[in-house]
Amino acid sequence: MNVDTMRKLDYYVGVPLCFLGTAVKKFLGLFAGKKQTVRPQNILLIELAEMGSVILADPAMMKLKHTLNANLHFAIFRKNSPSIGLLNTISSENIFIMPDTGLVAVAAGALRFFFWTRRKRIDTVVDLDLFSRFTALLSGFSGASNRLGFHAFYNEGLYRGDFLTHRVVYNPHQHIAKNFISLVNALLSDSPEVPYSKTIIPDEEIALRKITVNEDEKTLMLRKIVEIFQPFDGDRHKVVLFNINSSDLVPLRRWPREYYVTLIRMILDDYPDIIILLTGNEAERAGIDIAVGAVNSERCKNFAGRTSISELPALYAVSSVMLTNDSGPAHFAAITNMPVFVFFGPETPKLYGPLCQMTPIYAGLACSPCVSAANHRKSACSDNVCLQIITPAQVFQVLRPILEKFQ
């Protein structure tokens, strides 16, 4: 389903449904007995639309596991579901895959979801989405006794009903991973708070786990590289990854493609032992072909569609560095030790930087960042000067210290 269509449905359909749903819940509450405190045992986390946020939420999920020893579940859109398997925090039988191909399919998926939560005996729902009406409705009618999410309080707009038992303030001045931890802290609170959660979250709490890639996985990935670059020599060549795409959710996050082409030429001219692989999924392959053709070098190859998401850690393990737009791969790379350089403009690294050895490339214009939870990450801008102002020559100088290590 088109991203803008989803936004419109979430507003024009979601707001009335949240209003009606709230009225129904309150009416039924008049006939319910006194609410009993339910100890969390079967916890469901909902993050439908963002692959990167699944990784950023892992410290919060691990805190739930360690403090409550609860059985964790997760709900996510089908197209984003491979990301939940990278760290294997949630077992596959506890993952609900929500359809995302059309309104009828999504509605049918929501109906299945309500049966699924009851079959799984979900007692606690943690809504990780930022002010989505769809996830508010899923949480509200999930049957869970504990329902946690971000609440607007006195902020204008962003109405999504009154379904939460634990209203957590969203803090736009701290990293989103800490906001996710604040949801967990609300659940762990000994007494009610307005707003949740009045806690200090140290940086150590959002440290991300790293995964180990075995030698067999590395060998298989090196074979894939040899398939497209026959002269590859693991002792001589260094692999540099470029991710020149980003999701359609915020297309403004893309550094100009022609800038990438210029930068690649500069790197290949100065560093003869570097090969550059342009990564992406199969749907992005044709567009990347255009960039590779413009570079016109045997040491620049289109690697899009040659790996599954589950194979990305192996690719990152045999690569030396990655340059990427602010998108999912930046966060996927964070579970390995590969250095990452990330472009920011419409969003800020202070809120959405990957939890790893990351160097942000950020001009910091007066209008930047322009997308946020408050505008459903939809900006009025159609001309991302915040990224265009960053020249290939500037990026080359930022990358040069690490490229020199490969000589």
C-alpha cells in the first residue's frame, strides 16, 4: 500500500474510529468490575512500519526479558518482517505478520490479529509506533489488560483515542531507543505516574547486542562477491558498501544519486585496492544499475538483491565500511562491528542514529530536521537542500581517514 495512502487512511479513517472505539470502551467499562492488576506474562510489542526501529527497540525488549522473564511477542508489517529475525529476540511462533498490500487485506489482518492476541493470552501490549491510530486501535481492542504507548497529553493534534492504561510522554529531545526504554520503565513502575515515566535512562541501557558471524557464513558471502568481481582477492581488496536508497516513508532522506556517482569515482581513482558494492533489495536493482553504469568501473558493482536480510550480517562482516542514507541498513549494520557513515537531513542523528560505531554526516540547516512524530514524518519540503548542500568532496574528506587505513 502506498505510504501517502496509509497516512490518509490513518487520519481520515483512524481518527473517527479511535473516537468511536474510545466511546465503546468507556461504555463497556461502566459495566465492568474493578480492574485487577495483571502481572505481565505475555507481552506484545507492536512496530509495524519501520525496519530500523525493530533494531532500535531491541534494548527495550531485552530489558523486558531480563526484568520480567516474560514471553515476548511482536506484530509487524509483512514487508518489514525479515528484520525481526536478525537478533532472534522473538521466537518465530510469537510473531504476527500483518498484511500490507491493500485495505481489504489489512482489515482482514486486523481481524485475525484480535483472535491471535486472545489465543496467545496477551496481557500486555507495548505500542512502539509514534502516534499511529491503526496501532492504537490494535492495542485498544487486543484484549490486553496493560496497554502502553505514547500519549500526546496537551500537544495539539495526534489524537488517537483513549485506550492506554499507561500513558507515556514521547520525548523528542532524546534518542528513540531511550523513548522505547521509557515504555518499559512505565510497565515496571511501582505506582501510577502522570506522565510516565519519571526515570533516568543512561546511555548504557541502549547498548546494542552484537552478533557473531561464523567463518562458513563469511566464506559463502565472499563467494557471492567473487561471482560478480572475478579478480577479487580477500588479502588485497577491501570492500566498501554504499546504500544509495531509503524507504518510501521519507524519500527526502536520499543523498543525490549523482553525488554518489561522483564520490565513487573519487574513491576508486585514489584507492586502487577498494571495490565498491551498491546494496539494496531486488526492487531497487534497476535503479542501482543506472548509477553503476554512470560510474563505469569494474570495481563498482550492483549487489542489490544478492543477499537476503538474514545474510546482511555476513556481508557486513567481510566489508570494511558502509556509507548509507538514513535507512534500515544503517541499523542492521549496528549489530556488527563494521563502521558506518550515515547521511542525515530531514531527521537528526540525535534521535535516530544507529546504536553503533557511527559517524553522522549532517549539515544542520535551520529547517532541519523537518520530519517528526508530530507530522507523521511527512514534510512540506520537496527539495532536500539539507542533503544537497553536502558535496561529494566534503564526504570524501570525511571518509579519507578510514580509507587511508586500507592502503
